[in-house]
Amino acid sequence: MIEHYSLPKQRKLKVILGFLFVLIVHSLLSCNFKTASQQDSQLETDTTGFPYPLASGKTYVLPDVLEEISGLTYLSTIPQTVFAIQDEDGILFTYDLERGEVTAQFQFAGSGDYEGIANDGKEFFILKSNGSIYSFAIGTTDRSKVTHHTGVLPSGEYESMAFDSKTNRLYVLCKSCKIDKKTASTTGYILSHSSDGELTVEKTFSIHTDEIRQLDKRMAKSFKPSAMAKHPINDEWYIISSIDKALIVTDETFRLKQVVRFDRKTFEQPEGMVFDEHLNLYISSEAGDKGHAEICKIQQVKK
């Protein structure tokens, strides 16, 4: 004999009301999560007023030897070519954009963590993460002609370096330096290059993290720049923070103007950046889930 058990009416009502409450809460949470995700996506791709549509660039897939590409520079005298370094070996790579291949290599130093590269039209300058800098004449194939500059910058971690043809100076940004600990700023150094080849720090400058966070609250409390380049015409500085998947734009004196978010699928680990003589912007990204590194060429859109 099977006995049927039935809940009292009051208890039935409580069960039904409880079930409805759970459904309503779940629905509200789902809605809020969707809205937050949509807003986050909009923020990441919001480039209002930014003259380089990051999502519409031309992509160059790099060979395995450049999986860890960490820096880019360009010579107007050698069009359709970029010069790159990677962060494990002291090798300068010449990459032909039209042919899509590495056409030359020059080993300027041994294994190490090389992060930034720039040129003044006569020499290449390569920044090691510990702040030492290598310099050598463009076109040299003689390693004995390479100069290793040590002790120029304070002890710290560095990834960003650029040459400004207007001031004829090298600019280097700290990624993690003792001077910036317990402060809301990132210190940069302006270096002169004497006729006898010496590099000397002339002055310092700062980028204030609290100003960046005022424009984008999701930025980290400490700014970790991984690449920098100066626009050839309007003198704006473009600075990438790979860990934040963001690019900040400042004026000539490093006063903040804009924060632009990268699309994470397009730029997995952006760590190199340079302009060419036609104002095209090149951004390199290390290999990630895609399995290969890339260079993205983005044309400037007139405002």
C-alpha cells in the first residue's frame, strides 16, 4: 500500500514563494552580470577620438624565432622594414614587411632580457631590463663595435625606450624602480648622447598613476609601461602597459590626455611600438594562446 504525503497548505505556500524568490534573484544576477560584461566590452574597445582604429590593422604573423618579440624600431631610409628584438637573445632582427620574413640577424650580445629598441638614424640603442643599454652603428656586423653602457640608469626594471628626433634625446621609462615605491608615479629619464658615444641622464620626468586611474578605474595602482613612441607630427607620447592591456596618450610634457583599451583577442601581449614616416603605427605582440607573435600595422584616420 502506497501512502501519499501532502504538505500542509501553509508550508506549500512557503515552498512556492521560496522557489519564486530564488528565480527572481537568479534572474537579476544574470541581468547585472550581462550588463557589466557589455559595459566592460564597450570600454575595452572605446577609442573615441583616437586616430588609430586598433581593430582594423593589417597583421603580420611572425616566425617562431620572434615569438618573444619585445621591441620595434623603424628607419625611414629603409621602407617596409622593421627592426626587432626579443627578450631572450641579444639578436637584432631585420624583418621585411612585404616579404613577411626575417632577412638578416645580428648578434650584438649574449643571452639576456632585452626589452626596448630605438634609433637616431645613425645608431641603434637596445635596452636591457636591468637598465643597461647597448649601442652600435646601423649596418654594423662587427660585435666588437658594440658599446655596452652600464650604470647610466638607477637600478630597477625597464622595458620602454624611444628616441625623440625633435629633442635629439633618448627617453626611458621605469617599469619597477625603487624611486617609485610608495608613490603614485612612474619615473622617466631623458638621456643625451655625446659625440664620443657617452650616454648621460640630463633630467627626469614623471607620469602620475592617479591621473590615469581618474580616466580608467580599472588601471592598476602602479603603472607598468612596456613600450613607448612619440607621434612624429603632434608630439604626443603613446605608452603601452601590456599588463593592463591599455595604451595611454600624453602631451609632449607627459600630461595625460587619453586611455585606450586593447582588444584582448587581437593584442595578447603588446610590448613593442613605433611610427613610420607615413604616420602608420606598428604594435608588436608576443605569442600567447594564438601560438605565434604578430605585428599589427594601423593607418592613421584623419579626424
